[in-house]
Amino acid sequence: MQIVVTLDCVDTEAQANFWLAALAPLDYRRGFHGPPYLSLVGPAPAPTLLLQHVPEPKQGKNRMHLDLDFGTEDLVSGVSRLERLGAARLSEELSEHGFHWIVVADPEGNEFCVFNPPNSTNVAE
């Protein structure tokens, strides 16, 4: 079984460059490219990110989004790195049930979160 996450975008090349840089710690690379699709694949069992060209820009709220845990407790530095790549910060740090996250958007406005999971001492938060 394989999980593929499909992301609609107007400019698949620009989005590929952003997401490859954003996911660099996970060693993603370009895979299949046959318009309207361009895939980004990581090492197994990482899901494939399939960029699908669509003619219209994003409208409304995402029904599904990615959550990225960079494995550090410093959310702000992770988000700052993404902002330098072209992302936009959409929230301040939020928290619930021991999770901490910041909502961001890629260069085409697709929302995702950079988060820290609860540690063993914060589970009951």
C-alpha cells in the first residue's frame, strides 16, 4: 500500500521547488513528471506528494492539509526557514492537548501546519 497526497497548484514547477526545499530534511526528490502531474517522492514509507496542475488558484479553506514535525522544539525557526522559501505565516503559535503548532501557507496559499507533538510529560495538557 502507498499513500499519495495530491496538491492542486497553478505552477507545478514553482511548487515543486518550494516543497523540495521545505521537505529537504526528509530527502524528497522529483519522481514522475507527466503533465498535469509532477510527483515528489521521499524514502519509503514516506507518502508521495503529487502536484497536480489546475487552471484556477486555491479558493477557500483546505479540506485536508499536511502537518510537518521537523523534530525540533523551536517552531519559530522552522517557520522562519519556510518563510525564506516563500511560505506565509498565517497564525501565531497555537496549542491544544500538548500539541503546539503554527499555521503556514505555501506560495500558492495551500495551508499546512508546522507542529511539535506532546512529550510524555505534556500528554494530559
